[in-house]
Amino acid sequence: MTCKSVKGYRVGILTLDTTHALELGNVQHAETFGFPVLYGVVRDVSIPSLMSGHPSALAPILAGIAELEDRGVSAILGACGSFANFQTDAARASRVPVFLSIMLEVPLLLRALPHRAKLGIIFARASTFTDRVCSQCGIEDASRIVAIGADVVPAFQAILKQESSLDSPVLERGLVDLTTRAMREHPDIGAWLLQCSDLPPYAAAIQMATSLPVFDMSLLIDHIYRASRRSAFHSS
């Protein structure tokens, strides 16, 4: 039964119960968006278990989806790229569209880029890019993906360790260095995708440094909201 005590939330966002600092632009920071979003916290699921796709995480994720559905959202998205490990089961169980990870955009981008161009993806940890993620998100050709881990940037460790403070300017410089170095090693990269939802605050700096399109979950959330809240066109 749909909860009627609140109304007006088109987009629901699943998040883990985290404690790290949240910068503006982070998917877990509500002021990132110019419209109301409703958060649903998935309890009893650790970051390592989500990143590894441990089966024990599925039931709490489905419970979080059901709660957001009952509160009347039109679509559900995930605030961690590693929710990708459960995309298929989540979509099968949900009554509304579910976009658990920005990794769902990978097939679209690979088909859109020039044939020989590659897609650079910045993960929290590159090791989280697995065959399971590819299967869950419909990624058929991983050979055109350059997977990079943000965990090699020392300042990013504050996020992985769930620390309450973050040196954001230092992290930004580290990510710019990371991506520009990757461009030198892989000059055929034609676009960037930020798998980790802690990285959108640095998308503009990465774009300025690399002159490439940068895709992330904050943009997808905006897109899905607008798809669920269309306005009529009026001729002048």
C-alpha cells in the first residue's frame, strides 16, 4: 500500500548507511538536485559486501526498494555504483523503473562513441569492475573500457575509510592528475564515466582537464526526474 503521509517525490535514491563527508555534487547530498529526492537507507549492508556483490546484500536492497515504492516514487536510483551487482534482480522485483548504477549507461556510450574510441571509467576500486557487473548491466564488450580506480589517489582513502572529513581540493587535484595521466596512456579515450557517486563533485575539473564529456549518476538522476515530470511545449 502506498504511503500517503508525504507526496511529491518523483525520484527515490537508495543509499548505504555511510558516515563519510558528503560534498555538494555527491548523490547523497540532497542539495545537489534542483528538485526533491527521497532517500532510502539500506541497512545492514557494508560497503565491501556491496562492492563484491555478496548475496546477503540482496534482501536488504529489495526491502529498501519496496519502501521507496510504498512512499510513491516514480523511479528508483542507486547512490553507489556497486549497486550494479544487483540490477537484474532489483528490476525484476520492482514495480517502478530501477536504475541502480550509472554502469547501465555503459552500453549506450560504447555504441555512441566512434568505433575505435574507448570509455574511461573511474571506479572507487578498479577491482569492482567484474564479469558480474557486465552481466547485470548489459555490457557486452569490456575491451573498449579503460578501468581506473580512484583508490590510488591518497585523498580518496578518506571516503573508503568512512572518515568524517575530506580534503576536497587535494582530492580534486589527484583526480585531475589521474585522468590526465590516463589520457596520455590511452589517447583513444573518448569520454569519461564516474562509476563512484562520490566523484560527481569533481566532474567539471575532470572535463576542464581532459576536454571530454563526463557522465555520472547525478546527471542520470536529473534525466530520470525530468522523464517523470514532463512539461508541455508551447509555441510562441
